[in-house]
Amino acid sequence: MSAIFDVRNLRKMFGGLAVTNDVSLSMAPGDRVALIGPNGAGKTTFVNLVTGNILPNSGTVTLGGEDVTRLGPTQRVRRGLVRSFQVTRLFSEMTPEEHVSLAILQREGRSGKMFASHRAMPGVMDEAHALLAKLGIAQLAGHRVSEIAYGQQRLLELALALALKPKVLLLDEPAAGVPQSDTARIEQAIADLPADLAVLMIEHDMDLVFRFAKRVIVLAAGEIIFDGSPDAVTKDARVRQAYLGSYADARSVA
Amino acid sequence: MALLTTSLSTTGDRRARLTRDAIGVLVIAAFALVGYFLFPNNLALLTRITAIALLVLSLDLVTGYCGVATLGHAALFGAGAYGAGIAAAHFGITDPIAMLAVGIVSGAIAGLISGVVVLRAHGLPQLVLSIAIIHLAHEAANKASGWTGGSDGLAGIMPDAVFGLWQFDLWGRTAYVFGIVLLIVAFVILRQIVRSPFGMLCRGIRQDPVRVRAMGASVHGTLIKMYAISGAVAGAGGALNAISTQVVGLDSLSFTLSAEALVMLVLGGTGSLYGALIGTITFMWFEDVVSAANPFHWLTIVGALLIAVVLFAPKGLYGSVAAYFERRGRKGR
Ligand SMILES: Nc1ncnc2c1ncn2[C@@H]1O[C@H](COP(=O)(O)OP(=O)(O)OP(=O)(O)O)[C@@H](O)[C@H]1O
Ligand SMILES: [Mg+2]
């Protein structure tokens, strides 16, 4: 199986702390991987590193056979590596319709058009509204983001990533902050993704992880301590140790 | 059915926007007409206001829409003024449309250069770079007195009749109409640009550049483009000033003018283009009236007005009124 996304020996130091310590990971088209680990394990940092938001100290990132380690975040997105953010990043004064239209236009290479309007492009508008409807926020299409609830902003965050039609999708806790009643929409949207897309999802909710993932990777203190099937992960001694250890730490702090 | 309602609301929406812009154009034209008949002996001032309005519109593009802080924007205006002036005085390009074209291109080039420099930094360092640019440009124009006339100003600018039909007259009527037409054309083009996908991208960059990059769009490339467009608009304003006054002075390339342009923009409100126009008219009219009434304390009074606006209408005159109506509209819904 040829990898579409391949990370080799990635390392990142913050001060003296190795937040990402020799991480290697490979995904093939169609993979559904859950990345889990205690708070502060370095999951978000891993996403920041591979998407080019921060630079690694060493290691390589390969996308579809091309070494993208030296490329900026924009170039990686254009090659199909798309992420969502754990803490929503949206344009507070713009509407969901504008957000998603802009992402669609960007995907089509038309976001630089100056003498056009997305509202006059029925194809773009229909796709944008269909995507918003799928995530259950179509009725908010024309409201400013600053006026809509955080849970709904989380759904828009996911819609933006989907609108880019990625080849490799990295979701950083897409369900965090979403009301229980809406998590089903997120799950459904992820389940409906194209079969050949490689998806890596960071998630703390283990029910969600087990329904979604065919493979689970556990990160603790910047290192991968487990990479295998969902069945095996609960039985793994090091994984239990990492989680129990973190609980034990938490208790000693409290 | 869903598709149908989408496209229906799309055209309705579009019509609403076009109506608003048509109203905007009519209001500018009405203002221009009223000015023409109320102040027939003061058309030179009104034309100057028009030229400065182009500068403030141009500043709104980079500051209001893209969030770039600059105190050196007069460099783009001055480049247009000197470009058009030098073309006329040294190269015999005296057709006003050709002079305007030279001004627009000079402004766009100055915009590109300023953009490349200013966008290397963010926040306060960015502001300092922009100040450095205007001082360098001012000093360069001062030193190159063979071309620019230095501190005496560049004279000998004699524009031909517009389209060979309308001579620039002593009362400044032709210049005034020329300026108003230019302003309306620029305004219509800019309204279109700011609501285009490119305009959305710029607004996005101001609100969260990290998100823009995560969409795969180039932040730097987009900003540079906007800087060039902004330069073209400011350059048109500079060219208008050169054509209408027939001299270009170092003041068109000054830090003072840059700072005043920013004050006018904040006064009117950023990020709407309407605010830029209202801020320019208010500031320059106020300056004129108050300095005539009280030549000793007019700066104090202008300062007091500014403090009042910033404290009580922080979104600017237009921005605060627009926000008020938006709130009322939402309550009514
Ligand atoms: N810019 C930074 N500078 C210094 N330290 C950082 C920086 N970013 C993250 N860290 C540290 O790196 C470690 C890993 O952080 P990261 O956000 O990747 O964890 P995470 O696994 O995503 O945690 P969570 O589950 O809480 O989201 C933490 O100890 C954090 O404090
Ligand atoms: Mg995280």
C-alpha cells in the first residue's frame, strides 16, 4: 500500500522540552486514524508541524511522494493537506455562507477574482448551502459568525475543511465544544467523506474514537507509544500507564 | 426547491447591493452638484477635497480592509502627483487622460514598493517602516530638484483640454467636473472589488491570516495586490491634484498628509469606503470653516472633534450610524 502521507522522525523542541520526539507515521488513502493521548501530549503540535504552521527541528513530511518539509502552510493545503483547528479560527465579521464560498473558490483557484461576486455564481452558492445544510447550520448562512453559538462555529470549522476537498484531512478535536445533540452531525459528515480520503482525527471522546477509527495511535509526552487496532489499544499496558500516570499526576497537583 | 430559493435570494440580494451602490453614486453626484452651486468661488477647495478623498479611499483599502497600519500612504499619492507632473513638465505629455494614466501607474508602482517593504513587518514595526518610507520619499523628491523642483515645487504643468473639448478654466470648473467623474468611477470600481472574492480574502486576512493560509490562500500575495490597487487609486488622486493645481509641492509627499489621511479615515469609519468619503469631507470642510473663523485655535478645535469622535463614535461617523441602523433592523426582524 503506497502512503499518501508520510512523516519521518519528526522532532520539535520548545525550550528544553521535546514536545514532538522522533514521531513517524504513515497513512494510505482511505485510512481512518484516531490520534489520542493525554492533555499536553503534543497532538496539536504534531498537526502544526506537519501542516507547516510551525517548523520542526528535524524530520521530514512527505505528501503524495513529494517532500513538503520546506513548504509553507499555503502550499501544503494546495497539495491536499487540510486541517481543522482545535480552537475555532473563523472570520468573526463574515457569514458562514461567505466562509464556505471563499473556501470553495479558493479550491477552484478563483479566490483572486476581482470583478465577480460569489453570490452571482450559482454553482458555488448551491455547493456552499448544501454543505452548510449537511452540518445543520444552513439557517445561519447569512448571520455573522460573531452572532452564532460556539457549537455552531465548530460545525462551520469542519465545513471549511470539507469544502477544500482534501486528500489528507487532519481534524483536531472536531467535536470538542459541540453540544451532545449535534455530535451526530459531525460523525455523519465524517462518515460521508470520500472513501479514498485519508483522515486523522484527534479526539478525547473514546466512544467517538471507536466508532470512527480503524487504527489508533497514542501519543504521550511527545512520543508514539502505541499504533494498532482499536481492540488492542485498551489492553496495552503502556497506554494504560500513560493515561493512569496523567491522572495520578493530576491528582497529586490537586 | 432548495436550489431555487438559493438562486432567488441570490439575485434579490444582488439587486439590494446594486441599489445601495447606485444610491451611493447618486449621493456623491448630488453632493458634488450642491457644492458646485453653493461654493462657485471655492471649486479649487472642492477639487482638492476630491483628490484627498481618493487618497483616503486608497488608504481604506489597505488599512480598513486588510488591517495594515500605515502612516506613509501619501507616498503613493505623491508618486501619482509627481508622475503626472513630471510627464507634463519634462516630457510634454499634457493630455489630461494620459497624465492621469501616468499618475495611476506611478502610484501603483509606489504601492508595490511600499507594500513589499511595509508587509515585511507587523504591528508597530510596520508603522515605523511606513513612516520611514514617507520620509525617504520626501527626501528623495527634495534632492532630485532637477526633476521635481525641490522645495520650490514643480511648475510648468499645462494640461490640454479634456478630450480636446473642455479647457481647464480659471474658475476650476473643468477640473472640478473631471475630479468628480474620476471619484465616481473609482468608487464604483472599488465597491465591486471589495465585495468580490478577492475583497473577501482581504477582509479574511485582516480578521485571521492563519485561517486564510489554512484555506490555501496566499496572504502576502493578496496583500501586495491590494497595495498595488491602492497605489493606483492614490496615484489617481495625486494626478488629479497635479492637473487641477498645475503645481506639485513636497507637501503631497509628506508625513503630515499621511497622518491626516489616517485621521480622516478613522473619523469617517474604516472598511466601508463610504466612511472614507464622509471622513474626508467632514475633516476638510471643518478645517476650512474653523480655520477661517478662528485662525489661532482651529487645530485645538479639530483636536477636540477628533477626541469626541473616537470616544463617542469609535467606529467613525459612518460606521456608528451604520451599526445603529443594523441593530435596529435586527430588532425589527
Ligand atoms: N508555542 C509553544 N511554546 C512552548 N510550548 C508549547 C507551545 N505550544 C505547545 N507547547 C507545549 O507543548 C506541549 C504539547 O502541547 P499540545 O497543544 O500539542 O498538546 P495536545 O496534545 O494537543 O493537548 P490537548 O489535548 O490539551 O489539546 C504542552 O506542554 C504545551 O504547553
Ligand atoms: Mg490539542
